[in-house]
Amino acid sequence: MRLLTSVIASPIHCLLYIPSRWSRSRQITRVQPFRSLERRSSSMAEKHFKYVILGGGVAAGYAAREFAKHGLNPGELAIISKEAVAPYERPTLSKAYLFPQGRSCTIIRAEDNEMTKLIISDGHKVLQGSQAFMFVLEVEEKDCFRNGTQKRVRIELILSTEIVKADLASKTLTSAAGAIFTYDILIIATGSTVINLSDFGTPGADANNIFYLREIDDADKLVAAIQAKKNGKAVIVGGGYIGLELSAVMKINNFDVTMVYPEPWCMPRLFTPEIAAFYESYYANKGVKIDKGTLVTSVKLKDGRVLDADIVIVGVGGRPLTKLFKGQAEEEKGGIKTDAFFQTSVGGVYAVGDVATFPLKLYNETRRVEHVDHARKSAEQAVKAIKAIEGGKVTDDYDYLPYFYSRSFDLSWQFYGDNVGETVIFGDNDPASSKPKFGSYWIKEGKLLGAFLEGGSPEENTAIAKLARLQPAVPDLEQLTKEGLTFASKI
């Protein structure tokens, strides 16, 4: 069974039970149906909260969890999201969510007799129904138990609600339906939106077989198309994370797959040509056709060729959603500028995840990072800073080590640090190997700054992360190539 989607014009308010940790390996043993829902009309009176999290993705969920760990009173915190579901882990949408077997689903009936649905994605549970949306997880960690009982925290979820105006000076948010929300402290966790072919003026960009992937609703539309066009042909536009992951998942769904991207190799912002060559060959061995160095100018290629496709999926990047705050908060490098605690230039306003341009202490520069790991950690950092200020305390600066990863087919890689300088490659990078395992180091001015590993164990991935953090001296590149992972174990 697949996730049912519905469009609800007025805001939906419900409770959120927060876990102390979200983990793919967690076993959730019990779900409590929600007893009552408060549905308000679009003309509802102004509503005030001490804390408002604007956005419904990973950063929003982790910020809420961090607030819960510090303690909340009923009615203090609200999450406002235009999506119809509570915060969830987005990375699964381009992986297991689209697998042929789908995910295990259980239909349960809440006590108000409304039908709801339980979706399990990478160990996370989300409840959705026609008029009821909840995110319910059992708390198991010791720090979230009080006198041996489960800790429950009331957080107001305001879903299916698009904020169209933000006045940071008056601390007011206005929804498309005219609802007004005020706050003492705002966390901007609006994330990014996909870049659409129509943004480039591409003819035919509105064809009904062209798909994008950012939210659950996008994934559900793609699932329906996959089921309707079984064993069909798919064209994936883009050679980045989404392009590679979706090419793999479409192949797993028995589609004839062609990847198209304008760059000379896949993942050019991170991969070297040598690393990219492995993945391109591996994908080719899996039956994925790759057409690189070409553009999609309409629903055909630049050279005039037309690729026959039942499904076209576009993954050519995203843009941070900062439009609401233009001219109000200082911006830099395409995002909202923050300090090391994710506070913006406006008092009481924080920005986390994709939208934040923050001080990257390790490299003494500012960056904007679009990745789930940073979304999680920046959200936690912002809340820690907020609570520290309230308690008259000081929290440590955000000291982030850039981290990226991906999983596709039987492959799994991790990267830590900065991909600048010279590179060395080591290990078995033969795409025909049954279990390929190789890596690369980036060295600049005699120091190791970045480390990449395909097929590493948890211990080995931890070792290369340590390398990237410590930035050890590397006097001899040839010797480093010979040592490979052994070098990491010595640090």
C-alpha cells in the first residue's frame, strides 16, 4: 500500500510525540492513536507561541526533538509546514521509499473513527489520514524517561499551511488562508525547493510524465507512475545525488534507464574524474545508459535526439527557500547569514539547514551546506543556543566537519572534509569487482583535508573522518597512495 495524499486548505493542528533519537535501526513497538484533533477555520484568531519552527523537513524535526529534550510546556512550540505530514527523514524518498516492494504499511483506526495510515520508512513512523496527521515514536533512551514512564511532549503541528508573509520586525507570520501566528523566537527551517526545467524556459517542461523529487507528495506521484508504467523507459536528468540514486532505484524497478547530464562526469562538485569513472562504469554494468556532456533543451537533447521515455525525472539541484525574508535578514552566499549559533542578523530569529550560511570554523570561512547531516546538527545547535541564552549560559560554537554520503545498488560511500588540492586514489576501484572498496585523499599545502571511502566499514569510516578533522601532514603522496587506509589507522 502506498501513502495516500490529500489537500486540505485549512490548517490542521495535532500533537507530536517526540523521540529522543531518530535511527534507521530503531525498533518501534507501540503507536498510540491520537485522541482528539482541533481543526480551525482559515479565519481563526491570531495564535501566539513562544517558539515557532517554520518548515517541515529534517531540520524542523530535529529542532523539535532538541526542544523536547530540554523540556517544553504545553502550547510553547509549534511547527508550521505547508506539507500535510509531520517532519520526516527526506533521504529515504530517493531510496527505499521507491523500491518495488514499497514499505510495510498498517491501517489502524484512531479513536475518533477517522482512518489513519502507518508508514514505516527507514525505521520512522508517520501517521497520515484524511484529516489527521501525527508523528508518533516511542521514546526509549534513558534521558527521556521520568520516573520510569514514557516522556510525552505536546507540540502543535500546523500542517497544510503555507506561510506567504513573514514580518520579522513584528514577529508575525501570515498564512495563505489568512491565519496569523506570532512568536517570541523563530527558527527558519524552510529548506530548499527543486530547480524546475521551466526555470530555464525549457519547452515542454510541464509534460505530465516529468517528475521531481523533494517531498512525499512528489514521491507518491512517482510511485504511481512507476506502477502504471511497469518495465517502461525512464530518463533521469542530472548526474548528482538525486540523479545517481534515482537511476539506481528505477533500474531496481526494472526500468530501462538513461542518465543525461551536461557535466563531463557525474557528481562534479565532489567526485574527481577517477572516482566518477568507477560509478559510471558500475552503473553501465548494471544496464544504466549514460549520456553525459549534453543538455536537455526541450524534451529532447541539444543535438536534436529524442529520448523515448515513459517517465522523466529531473534532479538538477535546488534553491534555498529564503524569499520570505528578503530585505529583512542579512544574506550571504545564497543563504541567510548566521553566527556560530545560527542566530541571524534579526534578534530572536534563527536559520538552520539548507537556508543558513554559517561560519565553518574548521576552514575559517562561511559556507552554506545542503545535506541532511548538517540539517540535523545545525537544528540541534540552534536550540541548544536558545536554551543556553534562556538559562544565562553559553554554548560552544558550531564546529562542523563537512560530511556527505550516498547509497545506491550495493554501493555506499562517505566523504569527510574538503575536496580541494591534489588527490591520491587507493584500493580496489574495479567496477567489475564483487565487492569494490577504494578511497581517495585530498591534500593541500602538505596537509590532508578530505577523505572519501567506498565500501568502508563503520570503523574505517570513523577513521577517515578523524583524518579530515585532524588534517595530518602528508610529506609523501606516493607513500600515502601505498598505505591507503592503513594511513588512517595510524592517526
